[in-house]
Amino acid sequence: MTDRKSDEKTFVTNAHSSEDVAYKKARPHEGLEPYLVIMSGSEKGKKILLLSNVTTIGRSSRNHIQIKDPLVSVHHAEIRWEEKEITLVDLKSTNGSFVNGSRVESKKLYHGVRLWFGKTELMLFLPLES
């Protein structure tokens, strides 16, 4: 289950699992976590911190990031952080996951890349690379 704490425009996602321990050991620089910013829709401007090695995205509230868009699958995609690489993996969603306008099954991500799930656009920020 996901624990979401919010202030004005920031959501913090935590998986509450053994992943959290691995995450904290691998990423000791608090405040320098990667994050997404919603660039379109009713939640435009919201910042979402990526605090797990695997962040799930989809329409269901059981995902780390819930996107309330009928074009988004219940379990749409994952963002995986392994060995200093962040990768988007589409979970065989009906309408696909897009990186900078191209439909992808799996794609290494970098600072400033734009992601689309349904009609929702997000931008990835990697503070350690900027």
C-alpha cells in the first residue's frame, strides 16, 4: 500500500517494503531524489518524488502514482531505478507509454525527458545530473 504525504504541490511516494531500505542505502543524499512534475491536466505543476526502486503508474489507487485518466490502464507502467539508471517500462498497457512523443516498451530515461500516459504529460528531473 502507498503512503502519500502532501504539501501544496508535492506528493511523496513510499513502497513501505524492503525496497525502501535498499533505496536509502543507494541514495543517501536526501533532497536530491529524482522527481516528476505533471505538465498538463488538472494537477498541472504537482511534483512527485520518486522514492522507491520501482514506482508503479496507473489508474488504480494501488499504484504509487495514480493518474485519473480513462486512457491510462489500471497498471500502466513502471519507473525502475537500478545501478544509477532510470528506465520506463510499459506494462503492456492498452494505449501505450510515450517518451518524447515516441511509443516505447522500455526506455532509459534522462533529465528533462517528457513522458505521456494517456493525455497526462510529465517531465522527469534528475537533480544529481542537472
